[in-house]
Amino acid sequence: MDVRIEIEQFHVHVFVGGEFDLAAARAGIVRIVEACRRSGLERVLIDGRGIDTTVSVMHRHEIALALALEKAPAHLRMAIVVSHDNMFTKALEQSATKMKIDVRTTESMAEALAFLGLQRRDESG
């Protein structure tokens, strides 16, 4: 699984692709939280539409747990955009919410950007 992190003006933008791998996802969470700390940004947009395998409910819970264990910044807000095939459950979002982490999972880039309070300049939605 490939995890590429870019620091934008108002958010950390993460691109994830390939076959899902829990160890790579956990390592990616560590890198994302560190990028937020270094940049002072509290908005994260994860484009996971490039993940070409199904992410299990248990793995989604494990990702939320990894976020909690990394002690993400208090005001961190994360939107995760996934393919239609991976939008069968909101387990990651629900687990994160229980751990007081503000996460939204969606298959809509427009919804993700609205949740983060960002406007897309290069595409209409």
C-alpha cells in the first residue's frame, strides 16, 4: 500500500493506493499525525479511492485506534474519501467518534471538503 502525504496551504492531503495493508495504514497514521504537528495544520483529507481491496470492519476499528494512540492534535478533523465498494460501513468513523476524534468517511469528495471547511478550486466537486 502506498501512502503519499502532501502539505497544502490549509490542510494535509494524503493519497492512498494499492492493496490495503494494516501495518502500512498504521505507519501512515503515524506519518500523518507527525505532518500535522510539523505543519500546524488540523485538517486532513485522505483520498483512499485508490485502495483496490476491501478494508474490513475490524481493520477500520484498528485504524481509529491507531489515531487515538498517536494522540492526534485535539482539534484534528479528518475526512476519508473511499470508493463505492469500501463505503459499506462507517465503522472507522463510528469508532473514531467514540474515541473523541472527528472523522468523516464518504465516497464524495465534495462532502469531504465541506466537512473540512475547504473549497475545491481545481474541480467542481
